[in-house]
Amino acid sequence: MQAMLKHILTSAAIALSLSATLAHAQTYPIQGKPITIVVPTAPGGGNDTMGRIIAQKLAERLKASVIVENKAGGNGIIGSQYVARAAGDGHTILFGYIATHGINPALSKLPYDAVKDFAPVTLVADAPGVLAVNPNVPAKNVKELIALAKAKPNDLNYGSAGSGTAPHIAGEMFKLMTGISMTHVPYKGSAPAMTDLLGNQVQVMFPSLTGKTRSSLYPSLPTVAESGVPGFEIGQWYGLLVPAKTPRPIVDKLNKEVIAVMKDPEVVKKFHDQGAEVVTSSPEEFGKFIQSEIAKWTKIIQDAKITVE
């Protein structure tokens, strides 16, 4: 009798929990409560721009207020920690990217678990990268740049968005794979680094990253791998995540709505203008992708002996 009563009570509890979860999903978003997309980088950069593009279109679809809040610092750690600790009601969303859920977990101990403390929603974009060089540098291609750097060790400075960021890792990988010496100059974001690249305070930069195949956005631009550094491949990606305790029906609703946003031709064009290609996924696919990225970056960082300066 007691066993039967316990079974009945357990079943009732499960039913109530499922009922509550479905109710949350049906009432999402909560009327009058804004949805915040947390961009863990400074205003004005590519992450910020893309986050605002999504926010505008998502607001139209959900008929709700969707705002962007920049919480920069720690190579995305501050903003990520904020979202990890937020209420799991779908009203706080992280605009994650390669640093927050790829490099950071592989590079240092974090005040949260990049896998366990988040529920992936969907990938939103993949950005091909470029090796940018100041016009005053007497090198017209990658091979000439390598030759110049070997002839004048540490004469060239390369800028990055900060220590431990993807452009920093790209620079260190480039040095390792080519046997050259360049001096790393970290900035607080890509925008000031790019300003100094144009002003020749730094001579080299990887403002986004570079892949193993040519981008459909820049089909005539050869990859670094094609240009004399075989195997050089780093891809930039972006995606949305919510706190782990967010009910699955809300995650699914966000996945559906964000994918619809990313299929909008206007959004596709605006992302192309930012040098990014739209890529979407299921929550499960994004979750597996994050785990594979962490494993990949852990090996790269260990092999290259990269540390946060």
C-alpha cells in the first residue's frame, strides 16, 4: 500500500512538473518583461552588431521587447557568468561565440561550467577570417610576410582583441607553424586593435579567423593554408545559449523563432555585410559542437603552449 501510494505521489509530482513546464512555455515570453540578449563584448564590434540584428527581428516575431546589453570583460567571461546565474525563464540569452564556449574553457578555470551551466539554443553564424596587414608593410602575400618576419625577428607587432581571444590564438598558431617571431599587443576589443592596425602601431592582425576552405563570401581570397601554411585553420562561430535550468519547451520555442529570424533574407544580407555566413542547428547539435570545440581548443592550446598574459 505504501509503495503504491509513493508511486501515485511520484506520478502526480511528475505530472505537476510537466504541467508547470508547459505552462511556462505557453506564456513565454512573459507579457511586459523584456528579453535581454547579453553580448559579452564591447559595443561597436561584430558580435554587438549581429546581436542587435537578431534582437530586432526576434522582437518582431515574439511581439515582445528584446534588448541588447553589453557585459564586456574577461574575454567574454563576465557576460557568460551573468547569464549562467540568471533566471531560467528564457528572458536572458547569451550571444556566445568561439571564446566563451570554445577557447575560454580550454584556456583557464572559469567561475562556471561552460557545458553544464548552459542550455544551447542554436548556432547562428560562422565567420571566415582574414590575415590583415598594414599597407606600409613591404609584403604582398603570406609568403613574403613570413620571409620579412624571419629576416627581422620581433620587428612586426600583431594586435588582438585581448589575451586569450581568438585573434591572439591565431597569431600564436601562425608563429608556431611558420617559425617566425612577432610581438603580441593585446587590446580591449577588436575595434581599437583595428584602429591601430590602420595607424601602423601594429602591423598584423587576424581580425576574424581563417579556415581550411575559401569562404563563399570571398571566393577569390586564398586561405592562409593555401598561401604557404598548410593546416592553418581556425573558424569563428556564434550562437545563442540560455541558463541550463531553462525549461526545454522554452528552449525549443527560442530555437524555432531564432532559426526563422536567421532565414530572413534581410538578416542574411546584414550578416554577410558583417563577413558572416548564417548557420543554424538544433540544441543537441549545438551542444555536441561546443563539446567538440572545447576538446579541439584544449589540444591546440596545450600543443602551442599558449597562456593568458
